[in-house]
Amino acid sequence: MDIPLIEQVKIQAQVLVPLVKALQAELGEERANAFVRKALGDLYRKYGEKWWRTQRARNLGEKVASAFKMFADGDALEYEVVNNAPDAFELNVTECRYAEFYKKIDAPELGFLLTCGADFDFFHAEGFGASVRLTRTQTIMQGASHCDFRYALKKNEKDTVP
């Protein structure tokens, strides 16, 4: 049984939101968030590695397009593709049910930490992200009108992700 990612996020939030809030109260927000980012980052990189191994797409554009179909499943996202090329994929998310959900439960800052934060880890999994740079300057979760995702193949060693 395949459960859309949006529904998985909603289920996970029932446990993660109170847990993160308790960690923030105990450790302070900065320290708790760093702890959560590290723990979830490792998990999301593993998800990315597993996903990468199942892909048969020929180029970056096809691979990222495939991933966004998965993220959008269950009517979770509406987005427009700005550029789909063998070495780049660019899109703007114009509607985000993940952001709507976290706003509804009064935890948009945790939505960014728990959901949007996964984007960089997922796409920098071994075998996929080593050669890919993701740039995103804004998100709906943080109040912007849209999320701007820009994926490109790295040109050289200096072209790394911060």
C-alpha cells in the first residue's frame, strides 16, 4: 500500500511536532533544531539513496521531475516547470499543502525544519547529489509567494553546496 508523502508527513507530525517542541523547551531552540536537522538529515539522505537506486531516468531533468511527481502525489503540490534540460531542472512551487498543513496546526516554523529542510539532504544523497547543486532562496512555508527550486549539475569541485 503506497501512502502519498503528504499523508506520511501528517502522520509523522503527530509525533515529531510535540517532540521537537519538548526538545526546544529543554535544550533551547537553536540547539534542539540543530539536533533535529542532523538526525533527520541522515535519514533523508538514506531515503534519497534508496530512491536514487530505483531511478532509470537518463538525465538530471528526468530524475528531478520524477522526484517532484512523488512529492506532489496526493495533490500535495502545484508547480510550474521553468526549465527542464539534461543538466538542469528548475521549477516554482505555487501551492503547497505541506505549508497549509503546518500553518493549520500552528507550526509553520517546524514545517520548514521537518519538511523543507529535507530537500537538500534528499537530493544530496550518495550517488545522486554528489554531482547536483540545489539552490532555493524562498519557500511558501516561510511566507513567500512560491518556492523556487533550481537544480543543476555541478561544473567543478568549487561548485559545492554550502
